[in-house]
Amino acid sequence: MDDLKRKSRTPKVVPRYTPTSQICSICGHRQKMPLKERTFNCGSCNISIDRDLNASINILEYMVPTERRKFTPMDIKTYTYMGNA
């Protein structure tokens, strides 16, 4: 971790107890989930996405400024719709 901070100009660390897998990466709705459940099914926007993919998107959104992001929520919906998740 120290090596990463030294190499980065502006290091960002996601706080330890941030509920990245419980927040919808599309609409931001938060819902509790047991750890054994591997698919995030949003009760608000009805998206179904792999729990780990959802968490990684939330982490990316936390760490990367909006103007530097390469994909949009529509890309995520297309990816999960095609059965790639």
C-alpha cells in the first residue's frame, strides 16, 4: 500500500467499511445483502448484476473522476444483458 501511495500523484483509498457491494452502480439504491448471495438485484431500477462486478464499478466511480471514466451505465446494462457477467 505504501508503494502505491508513493507512485500515485493523488492516492485515493476507499474507506474500509464502504458498502460497495450493497449500492446499485446504476441508480445508487442501497440494500442489505447476505454474503452468500452472489447476484445484486436492485429493488429500485430492477437491474441484475454480479455482486463483484457491481462492487468494482462502485469502487471505480469512487476513485476515478467523472470526466475520466470510459464507460457509461448503458455499457454496463448491455454487458450484463448479453450474459457476460
